[in-house]
Amino acid sequence: MTDAPKPTEPTADPGTDASAAETGTAVGEPNTDRLSDRDTVAVQAHEAIPSRTFWANLNQPFALGFTLTLGGLAAFVVGVAFSNLSTIIIYIVFALFAALGLDPLVRAFERHHVARPWGILIVYTAFAVVLVGVLWLVIPTIVVQVSGFVTNIPKTITSFQNSDLYDWLQNNFGDQVGSLLNQIKTFLSDPANIAAIGGGVIKVGITIGTVISGIIIVLVLSLYFLATLPAIKLAFTRLAPARSRPTVSSMMEQISSGIGAYLGGMVVLAFFNSLVAFLLYLFLGLPFPLLMAVGAFCITLIPLVGSVLFWITGSVIALFSSPLSAVLFAIIYLIYMQIEAYILTPRVMNRAIAVPGALVVIGALVGGTLLGLLGALVAIPVTASILLIIKQIFIPRQDAKV
């Protein structure tokens, strides 16, 4: 009869300290018998062991220098790659925000029992029809008005010189006003100078082609983002630990819905601004009403300061045609700005994420400095998202620390 096999004794993990059992040290903790007094105190206080920190590596200067050099080169390569890909990154960000802005419309169709693919098809078809119709009506008129604006610059300056405002300026500031206007008239009358301002005809053509291709890329990317937005949210949610996924999912839903409501509200407010600018220029007899309406729409997309910038720009341009009409435009548009601030904006932005006024200004300035109009447009949603993360994650963690 064979002997029963003896139970094998558990073997120590090769990665653990062999003397842990002898000294009573838990597996994974350093053996204090082999440490210096300074290291032992650090272990008992649950702090980093001084002999194993960064400064201990100074005893190996070659290895440390080689590691730091590789880190610096890697950071340089990442910076160069990011700089070269900045245009692509802008396209991606713009497309993502466009998808978030159109997502509330698709959800509205889903609430009426329309499948999401059909809702996306309806939204993009309607958007394409409106865009083509607007471009078909606006672009020829804008081209005519821009050429007329450039052609009539000398005539506009001459009529301004015959106005009472010009006489008042000349009486108070001397002949410098006349000489300055003559220099502007001479400069703008030369087509070569106009081409030089735009960087030359070839550069202008390349810029137009780049803008058109960029719009097409953004539209295609936004279509893909809009179609896969639920999957994108789910993928980002699964990156978080399982215990935190409900919170992350709720935050992502709040951020996406807030961004969509904000972008939709900004487009609506910009449309109202362009409509008011068009009607004022039309009924006051000021030139280029359609061109100013398009300019108003683009400028007022800038949060907080867009309406003020167009108010100044529109008043100055109107001043060259008729000082009285310019004053009327400035007064009426200023009244509209108050109506927009206290009536339209609260009604349109009632579902958007609230951001304190100081952070709105700071975010718009930072975003506009870094990415221009796009940066100013996305600055407030990004700021609101950061505030939401701080309120729902960082602050509760700090409150839990006692």
C-alpha cells in the first residue's frame, strides 16, 4: 500500500521578501531590519523611502542624464506632432461640438418614436437643404456687395469728408484728420494693396479652398460622431472603474446635453442678431445689409463680447455713410442688446450649464487667444464641463476627508 502524498508546503513568492516571515513583516512591505534609521522612520510614517526616491538616483548620473534626455526628446516629438496635427485636431473638436449641437434635434425625433438613424438622416437632410439654400441666396449677393464695398471706398470717404462730422473733427483735431483720410483713400484705391492685405490672389484662393475642404471634413466627421455618440459615451464610461460608472455616465449625459443646448442657443441668438442687423441696415438706408447680417451672425457667435463687437463695428461702418443713421443704428441695436440679455438669453439658455460671469470672460479670452473664433465658441462649454467635474468629483472627495 503506497503512502499518501504529503501536502506540499506553500512556497514563497519569488518577488516577495524571503525574510518577511521571520521578521513579521507583511508581504509587499519593505523589511525594516535592512533599512537605515531614516528609511525605517519613513516606512513607519507610510512615506516614500528616501534611499529609493529620485534624489538617490543622483548617485548614477549617466543613467539619470540618459533618462532625462530621452524624456525631453519624447516631449519634443509629442509637441511637434501636436503642432503639425493642430488643424486636424481643430476639425475633430469642431465636428464633435457640431454633433453635440445637433444631438438634441435627433433626440427630439427619438422621443416621437423615430429611430435614431432616420432621425439623423432627417436632421442632416434638412440642414443640408437650409445650408445650400442660404449659400445659393447669400453668396452671389455677398460677392456683389463686397466688390461694391471695395469699389465705393473712395466715394464713401469723399462723402464723409463733405459731412458735418468731418468738419467738426477737422476743427477740433486740425488737418491731421484730412491727411489721414487721404492716405487711407490712396492706399485702398490701389488694387495691389487690397491684394496684399489678403496675401495675394493665389493665397486667397488657397484659403478659400482650405475653408471649403475643412467644412466638408467637419460635416462628414460630425455625421460619424452623431451616429456613434451613444457608443462613444459608453466607451468613455467603461474606462472608469465599475463603482464609478453610474456617476461618470450621469456626468457625461449632463455635459453632452448642456453643450448641445448651449450651442443650439448660441446659433439661435446669432440668428436674431443677424436678422436685427439686416433690418436696421435695410430700413435706415445703409449699404450692404446682407453682408452685415452675415458678419453679425459670425461675430455674435463669440460668447459675451460678440454683440458688443458687432455693435461697435456696425456703428463705425454706418458712420461713413450717414452719421445720423449711424447714431440711430447704435441706439436701436443697443436697445436690442438689452432685450437679448434680459429676455432672449434666459429663455434660450434655460437648459444650458450655468457658468459664473467672471469665468465666462476668462474662458472666452483664453479660448479666443488659443483657437480664435472656434476657441471662443467652445470655451464656455469646456469651462462648464470642468466646473461640473470639480463639483461632482473633486469637492465630494475633499468633503469625505476628515
